[in-house]
Amino acid sequence: MNDLFNRSGRNAERIKEVLAYNVKDFGAKGDGVADDRPAINSAIGFVNSIGGGTVFFPDGTYMLSKDPSSPKQAISLLSNVSLKGWSREGTIFKLLDSVASDTPVMSGDVGGVISNVSLTDFTVDGNKGRFNPIPTADENEGINFKNGEDISITNVRATNCGMDGVDLDGGTKIALTNLLLDDNGGCGIHAAGSGVVYLTISDCQLYNNGGVRVNASGDGALSAGNLDLLVSDYVTVNNCISVGGPRPLSVFGSRRVHVSNSIFIGSTAKPAVGLRGKPFTNKGNAKFANCCIIGATDNLAQGVLLSDAFQSAEFSQCYIRGRDGIKVEDGGRLSVKGCEIDPTNHGIYVQNTNGYDVYVGGDTVFTESIFGNDIRVEDNCRGVVDGITMKKSGGTGIKLGSEVDTPWKIKNVTCETSREVVQIDSGSAGGHIIEDIYAPSGSVEIIGSPNNVVRSSELNALKFNFTGATLKSCTVLFWNQGKANTFKLYPIHQSCTVLFWNQGKARYR
């Protein structure tokens, strides 16, 4: 049937009328003046009563009042009834100026499950200009489903709504395809309620939706301005673009979220991608592949922010930019593979992983940041760095702070610029392994941290600094053809055992 609907030519409109019920046969005008809500709901009710089908809307602007017999909305969606316009640009549903707040343009709110509904080829206009200011708590959505099942929304635009463009308040097996969601007061897409399970979002564009939607109190209470996944499960997002709003993407307590081939471009004071866990029992997990994530450059605008104990995040083959590329403020397991990290401050900034591991490698590249470190760790977590390239000159690449008492393994690092490649701070319990570092103009510095191993590396300088430290000795094993142009130990009266063998070498200074 969809193939027939999409045919062009002289017979296309006749085919549509034969296969669907034309809303104008029920009295709708579509002239931008008359209230078409009674006729539209009459057509939907009739098609539902005969077991289901499609209501067809020729191009035109269908003005809508609030349905007095429904909980809130103008158009009342029912199970087994699909709505199809002639074109997304030409078929428009718009609320009248006189419609009170707390009115979705169309909603499937039947007090139970609404199922088997398809919405295709039209625009929903929430006419938010009738509010001044826009209410922050009312349900002024474009399209709303409560407990929807087997729902598809395809080639639809939702714009100018006081709240969300599309609001999924619970439900399962929902597909959103080729949507344009722009200039809405709330989110572009809000998937929440009692939780949405099996949600597919593909080929969608979300631009400059606002921050009216509030999900939780505390810092960052305003949720995603564009795409908001709240307590949802088994969600795929593919080939989407989300630009602006407080957060282009927010994953809040949602699990098994897979995002691919998508672009997220943020604005000031918020991250481009926000991953949040608490206060929900399920702290959330997400995987990103082949995505472009660009935050702003002010102090609060990270590319990605993990907070509120978000449990697990994985990034592969992504480009990530922001004040900090990825900041683990209060998160969990982090894996970064084959990405390009392009920050203005820190590339990856780890403050609290709640005991989970960190992995960075797989040919990840850190570009020339203006400030900060490529990887900065201020948390006692276990970590592996295996296969990264540093492009920046000067400063410190990997900095393990005094809080890092769990051993890290740092290997296969390439840096052809002059900089400190690795620094281990005083106070760290040590036991770190640093190997296979190629940095002929770079250095490794260990500041008062014991029992570290440096091996199989080519460095310009290997430095041990015990100034002000209670530690009086250190053992370094440097072997398998490793070499450093200079080996520096200061203050010189401290003791240090250095073992070089199998062609390992350094010039002491």
C-alpha cells in the first residue's frame, strides 16, 4: 500500500482515495480557517469502528480546536487507524489561537494500550505563539502517545509546539523515521514515562528545540533540548542530526542505547551529549559508533559528560570536541576506541568512575588542544591506554594524579612532538607499567611514586623527581632495546635503582 501511496503521476491521488478514507468526505475543509477537529475525529472514529484503515488528508491547513470529549488533545488517535497526508510540506495540522494550554495537537491517550498506528507525510504546528510566556509544565506536545505499541511515525515534521515535538510516554515497538523536529519549546523527541522499550530512531533531524522539559531537580535540571531518552530500554539511533538546545542528546537512566552515524552539535553551558544515571535504579549504558559530537568551548560545555553514576559508555570511531572531549564527573566504565579527541582543555578528564575501569586505545588520536592534558585522571580507578597518538606540542599528555592508587598500563603511545608524554604524580601508590612509548622528543616523569616500570620505549628524557616526597627510592626496569637520551634523578641525593638490559640505555644527567 505504501508503494502505491508514493507513486507519482496523474493517477496517484485517485489511488490514495481508493485505498483510504478521504477526510473531506467527513466534512473537513483544510482551508486554514474552519475548525476541522470534529470532522477529523469523526473520520478516525468511523475507521476504528470498522476494524481499522487509513484516513487520507489532501494538502491544506487543518485548524484544530480542543476535543471536549478527550482527556486533553485536539485529534484523538485510536488503535488500528493510520493518518496519511499528501505531503509533509503541504498537509498541516495547526491549533487555533483560542486553544487553551495543556493541549497536544494529536494524542493516543485512551487510558490503556493504543496499538497499530501509523502517522505519515504531514506537519504538526503547535502554534506556541499563542502563549506568552510558554507554560513549563503543560502537555503542549505535537504528537503524544501514552503506552503505544506497534507505532510508526514517518516523514513528519513537528514544529512550533509549546512542549515536545514527539512525546512517547511509555510504550513498545516504536519506529520514528525521517522526522524534522524544530523550534519546539520542549524536546524534539522525548521518550520516557514508564519507559519506552524497543525504540528505533533513524534519519531524523532535530534543530533548536528549547529547554522547557524538566526531568529532575538539581544541577542540569533542564533535559535534552532535542533528543531525550529517559528510562528507556533497547533504543537505536542511526543517521540523525541534532543541533542546539540545552543538550542535543540526553540519555538519562536508559539502558542498551546504541547510537551510530549521527551528529550532535551543542550550545553553551551544557554538553553536546549528557549521560546521566541517578536517581534511577538502572544507571544507564550506551554505545556510540561513527558519530560526530561537538560541544561548545565554555567551561561547562563538554563534548560528552558522564554524571550521576551513569554506568557504562563506549565510543568507537567517533570525533569528539568540547571544552573537555569526555568528562567523567560521576560515571562508570568508559571505553574509547579509534576516536579523534579534539578538545580545548582536557581530552578525557576522569574525576570519578565509581570503581569502574577506563580503556583508551584502538588508534585513538588526540589533537592539539589549547590547554590541559590528553588524559587526566583524578580518581582511583584501573585503566589501560593501548594505542594512541598525541599531536600536541608542550604540556603533559597523560597525567595520573595523586589519587590513582590502582595500577594503570600505558603502552603503544606515539608522540613526535616535544612534550611530557606521561606524568605520575607524588602520592600515587605506583605499580604502573609504561611500555612501548615512541616519543623521541618527549619525556616520562615520575614524581615520588614507587614501583613503576618503564620499558621498551624510546624517549628523549626519563625523569624521577622526589622533591618534597617522603619516598626515598624507586626501581626502574628499562629493557628490550628501550632508550632515553637523558636519565634525570633529582634531588641527586635520593636513591634509585635503575636496571637496563638487552640493549636498554640512557645517558645519566
